[in-house]
Amino acid sequence: MKKLTLVLLTAIVFVSCKTEKKQNIAVVEAVKEIKVSSEMMESAVMYEANIRQYSPEGTFEAFTRDIPQLKDLGVKIIWVMPINPISEIKRKARGDLFTSEIEDEEERKKYLGSYYSVSDYKAINPEFGSKDDFQSLVDTAHENGIFVIIDWVPNHTGWDHPWITAHPNWYTQNEKGEIIDPINPDTGESWGWTDTADLNYDKQDMRNEMISDLKYWVENHNIDGFRMDVAHKVPVDFFNTAVNELKTIKPLFMLAEAQQVDLLQNGFDMHYGWEVHHIFNDIAKGHKEIKAFDDYMVKSKEVIDVNGINMNFVTNHDENSWGGTLKERMPVNKEIFTALTYVMPGMPLIYSGQEYDLDFRLKFFEKDEIPKAKGEYYEVLKKLGALKNTNPALHGGKQPASYHRILDDNTNVLMFTRSKNGNHVTFVANLSDEAQTIKTTLEGTYLDYMSNTKIDFKDVALTLEPWAYKILVN
């Protein structure tokens, strides 16, 4: 009897192990199967992850725990700010002050430096954890149907990057043969990024090594693409070569920190909608009118490459820390411009803390922390993300929904319709600080999406309170 029991237990353990192994293989296969595609880009929301400030721990592990809830916001792509170690030499504390100039040791320890002063392209910033921790982040995202791109700094390195001593000729040098920080070509003066050393793209060996380091993260950590920092300062032909080589490994998503059409023609899928971002700020402050947005939309349609996508945003890491918070720039109207980033052609961005209505500037060179209380603005982003994910009329990728501007005598009201495959979404917005009443040309019954109520537009005049909007679905 004991022998029979032992045999049965062994069989159960064997079957259990076999089942568990099959499940593990299934998970691994699911992780491997997720692939960047043009279809994914049509309905995606992007999330910029500031690992240092996202949690009290400031680690990959802490951020990874929250990845499943990002799906509630419609997030399909996570852009992780630079994951590489930060240089010690000329590490920034604040302004032009380096940490080496601070005498008090405890005070000096507070300053962690700029993420964009990289000391090793193939290593992980120990502040965030280990390579295994980063891999867990990528795998967890993939298991949740979310892609991961990492922030890459191709224009410059930190001053203790090994290339500085091994290959000084890979860097831009002055007449004295000294390596210099990046220079603004328009002024001939430093950009102020004195904690970094400018790379010289005339050196083919440097280009080859840069591509090799890029490949490392795709081949060894299965990432899904890159956000290229100051892409407008790096030769376009480098990106053409680099992206072509990278995409022989797997399909990738490429974001350029630039507003430059030739980058979209040479390997990039998306660039920044910087111009419209500033138009939003100016309209919010009453410095510009809707005509500025209309002119932008006409120009954008004329110049953007057929395969290009605009990244639409109201905030990001630079804007929050240096340009001002949403509370500063859009104190009474951030929601209407946020909604606009979702319904206009392109892909919307959420920056860490935005979902929790972050209302202060995050410190850039030292530890800080975002709030984690979900409120009304979180629910707004959740609803907008759901509509972006599910309604083809808001497709904003490489086969975008059409954009039709509906003109009205009222110059304070913006109204347009997006359409695709028989789906229609109309956006009506009062971009002024006074109530506006309009008689629309809309006919039939529409769902007022944000309030989940129905409106019959037969002979109905529409009144909008200051900075109010409606997203109408039919």
C-alpha cells in the first residue's frame, strides 16, 4: 500500500511539474510573441516612467508592481527614462554647481545627477536596481500586453564614460584638443549641459560601437525600441543605419526627441509635437486663439511624412521640472487640452505623476516623489484611454482616422470630427473664459462620452461653459 501511495505521489508530482513547466513555457512564449506593429500604434497611449521619482524606493521593482494598473489608463507603450549609470565626474547638483564643489558630504549625497549624463551604455544605474530587476519590468509589461522602450542618449556621454580615456578622438574637441560639452551652433555657446561630453559623429568607429551598444538591449533584454534624446543634434544618416540594423533583430518602435520630418523618413515612427504643445500653453494663457491650432493642423498635414506620428502631450519630464507644472501653465483648463491630445491625430503621452494630478515641479538632480492618490483627473485619463484604445475614429498612427474641421462663426469654439471604418467622434470645445452658445450642423443622436448621456441634435443649440468640451460619439 505504501509503495502504491509513493508511486501515486510521484506520478502527481511529475504531472504537476510537467503542467507547471508547460505554464512557464506558455508565459515565456507569450512574452516572446508580443511584437511592435503599425496596428498597435493606431490606438496606443504612451506612459513616460520616471523611475527615480515614481515611488519612495525609486526602483524598477517598485514601478513594476504598478504596471498592471497602467492598462486601466489605456497604456500600450512605456517609455522608461535613462536606465544607465550616471557619471560621478562633473555630476550636477543644481544650476552650474557640481557635486564636487559641495564641501558637506551629507549634502553632497543628496544630489544624484542627471539621468542624461551616462557613464556606461551597457550597464544599469544601481540606484534603480539590477539588470534582473529591469528584465522583470520588461517581462511584466509584455505579460500585460505593454511594450517597453528605453531612453537613449546618443549625442553625448558623461565625463567618466570609458570612451573618454580609451577613445578621446570620439569626442568633439576645441582648438586646444580639449573635449568639450555640447555647443549651441546658433550661438557658439554651451547649451549648459556641462556635465556631459559631446560625441563626434565624424568617427565611424564610434558610430559602430554605439550601434553595438543599442543592439545589446534588444538582444539581451528584449526591449521594444528607443526614445532618442536630442535626436535633432545627431546626424540623420546615423539613425538610418542604426535603425535598419536594429530592426533585423525584431520590430521596434522609435521615438525622436525632435520635431523633424526627415527623422520620420529615416527610421523613426514618432516625433514630438513641440509646436502644438506650445500652442496649447499659449491658448490656455489667452496669448493665442484657435486659429493658431488650425494653422498648425494644416501645416502638419502638409509636411508630416505619411508614416509619421506626432506625440501629443501637455507635460513631460522637461516641461514639469523646467517649464512649469500643469497648475502653473493651465491652472483652469488642463482637462480640455488633455482631452485634445487624445482626440486629435497622433499618440497621447502621460508623464509619471500626471495621472495623480501632480501639481509641483519634480526635482531633477535629487530624489523626489510623486503623489499616489487617484482623483477626478485619473478617471478622466482612464475614460480617454479607453476611448482611444477602442474607437477606430481616434486612430492616430500610420493609418490614421480622417480629420475634418467643422467651421463656425464662433471663433472661440473648436469643432472637428474624426472618422474611420464607419466610426465617428466629434470634439466640441470652448477655448475661452466665457460661456459660448453655438448652433451646430450635427444631426441625429450622439453619446456625450464623458458624461455618458445622449444628445439629440435636431434643432438644438449647444451651450458650453468656459473651457468646457464634449466628445460626441455616433
